[in-house]
Amino acid sequence: MTKKIAIIGSGFSSLAAASYLAKDGAEVHVFEKNESIGGRARQFKANGFTFDMGPSWYWMPDVFERFFNDFGKSASDYYTLDKLDPAYTVYFGKDEAIKIGDNLEKIYQVFEEKEKGGATKLKKFIDEASDNYDIAIKDLVYKPGLSPLELVTPKTIQKLGQFFGNISKDVDREFENEQLRQILKFPVLFLGAKPSATPSFYNFMNFADFGLGTWHPKGGFFEVIAAMEKLANSLGVTIQTKANIDEILVKNNAAVGVKVNGEEKHFDVVLSGADYHHTETLLPKEFRQYSEDYWKKKVFAPSSLLFYLGVDKKIDGLSHHNLFFDTDFEQHAKEIYTDPKWPTAPLFYANFTSKSDPNTAPEGMENAFFLVPLAPGLEDTQDLRDEYFEKIMLRFKQITGVDIKDNIIFQRSFCVNDFINDYNSYKGNAYGMANTLLQTAFLRPKLKSKKLKNMFFTGQLSVPGPGVPPSLISGKLVAQLIQKQ
């Protein structure tokens, strides 16, 4: 390949595609509107604290390894992984928590303690999830979503019924303990939809959780982005930051370049890893594939209210990852998907990277990352951010017995408006388009434009779906389509 290719955005899918295309001989230029690369996986440092701005759960390490293997490398050539133990802690109330260990035997023991026969039930459940994971990775997620026939293999035919059931019913049928039910429903939230709207087949996320474990790249999740940048640079990719795309240039029904900070630059192919909806607004209307009504009808993954906090003391008793499920799971889900509003009593997540990676905070201190899932498109004001900060700080203190409010020496928030401003995110969504039955594989927005030659898309609104591992895969899939062209 000798083509000259423009890539919009520098998130996981864009950087992955850039490396695959450069390896194939293309001249690749990546344009990033922000001051630093990484998209939602950017990192910032302040007052001696290091904060990953987005992804913090390193799951499915085999997908990362497969990516680097494609270039004769290994993840370990770039960063060091630590397996977390506990992987995470789930809080259901004051002095009521379940720790998920770093191997299946520990987890089986926890399930047995909570529900008689729970270990046996979980083994059966995980065996099925493991089988589905194997099918998903080998037969499904590395397909470009061009045809429903991609889903038809001898193994997937046997699983057909699992595309019409849902995770919530499956879990409720097998397990009686409500806490165990919530733990098993948690992983599919990474797919951006309610467990009741997620096909049963996606229980492979439970194997990703319990079977493969939760890992942490030393230095923070941004180390993965830094590794991908190093790989891309070694292959000759040019990456430009502070490079806003004003327009995608079109001539003779083909994408022929981009206008960057007001300057026209010409290319043979344009690939966008930026928000799909936003990218199409950069095109003349006649070349947009999806109408505003199309996007309005789609199920989007949540947005988030995020707080990055620097705490001037060490915190005992908490894990690296902590989930607070002490309020009504179903009510919060309803207020995200069914009746969008700021949640009455939100579930939330707290991450203390410095618990397992001391270099991310000054000595004797902790960095903290709090996340509240929200419906996309909500009003976002400083007053609302302040109100919810007070709510979760109070709940955090009541449940854990740890008071950090008076020890916060750095604080920054990030919410709907920031997702829109920084990432041109549709309605300020944080995770992309949900993987519901009618938004799976070939039913998702296409990697290749149907209306414009030489125009391609990648990322979490396209194939195969939301999440970091799928974004890596999306970059590979679109690169293969461009190479075939």
C-alpha cells in the first residue's frame, strides 16, 4: 500500500488503525484536536498526582497482547502489568462488602459463603461464559459487520437462543442472593446497556471478569496509549496535536482530504476515529449516511460525572477498584435509560490507583477517581456537579467509615459538557453506542461509508462496539477494509 491516509482522532481505535496501515506501507497522518493524544484515555498530572481521565479497568489482556503480537511485539515490551488482588470490592452498605479475588477458586468460595450451592452454580455459569468468550473472540468480534452471515458459524448456530434471552433473566434464574446477582450483572455495564437489554451471549464478559482477571498497567492506563504511540512512531506514523478538523473535503463523490485548522490537506483516504455523528456533520448533507432521527432512536451508553481528587493522606481498607451498590440498581438504570434524569440515589465507582501504584501520588497521599453514571444529554451545571459531589462524599463516608473531604488538596470535575467539548461526543455520552440485540455487529453504523468513496470510520460507535478492547479490534478491522480497497 502506498496511499496517503488521514486519521481523525488519536484514541485506541485510531492509533491501532494507524499502526496497521503504516505497517502495510501507507503514509499515515493522525490529527488530534486536543493538546494530548489518547482521546478518552488521556492523562493529566497536577500537584504531583497522576490521573487517567477515562478507562481504568484493564480487562481482556489477550486482546491487547494479540494487538502487539501483530507487530512482532508484546505488551511487556512497553509496560508492566500487575494483576490486582482483590480485583475489586463491591459495597452494599456499611460493613457489608464483597471482595472479588484474583482467581476463580477465591471467587467460588465467596459465592458459596453467600449462597449454598453458589460455587457449583457459578462454575456452570462461568463454563458457559468461557465457551462464549472463545466463540466471541474467534468467530465474532474480528468480523467487520458487513453482513449478517458473518455471525453464522457452526458454533454460533448452537448459541442462537442466547441472542434472544438476556443477562438479567439468566442470572436471576440461577442465583437467589441479590448481592451475587448484582455482581454478575455488573460486567455487562461495560457494553453500555442494562443487563435486561443485553443478550445472554454477552455473559462472556463474566469470563473476562472472573476468568481473566483485572489488571493494572504500572504508571496508569495511559501507559497503553503511550505504548501505541511509540509503536506508531516506529512505523512512521505522523501524529499532530492541536489539529482540529473543520471539514472533510469531498470531490467526485470521494473523500479527498481534510481541512485542519483552516488549512486544506489532501489525502487518498480519510478515516475517522472521532465521534461518528460529529464526523458526519463535517461532510456535505448529501453524503451523510445517518439522519438525526437515526441517532435519536439509538440506545447510547451512559455519560458520566467524574471527579479527580488529590487526597493528602493514605486511605486504609479500600481496594484499587471499588463499586458502591448500596442503592437501588434498577432505579438508577431506569433513570439512565427509561426516564433520563439526574439519578435520585446513584450507584457510583471509586478508583484509588495509588493503592497499587504509589508513583501516581506524592508519598503519603492518594489519588482518587470517582464516577457516577448518568443519562447522556442531561443538563450539566456547576451547581449540579457540586450537589452530587456532596452526595457521594457523604455516602462514601457513611459506607466505608473513611472521611476524605477535608483532606482533598486537588479537585477537578468532568461531565456531559466536557465530553461534548473535548470529544465532540453525541449528547456527551462516555462509552459510545450500547450493544443491544438490535445494535450488534452488522446492525451498528458501518466502518465504510455507503455514500462516499475513500471514507471510513472506526471506534466505539461502530463495529464491534464500546470498550477499550473492542476499540483496538475496530482499528484492525477498518485497516483491513482499507487495505482490501
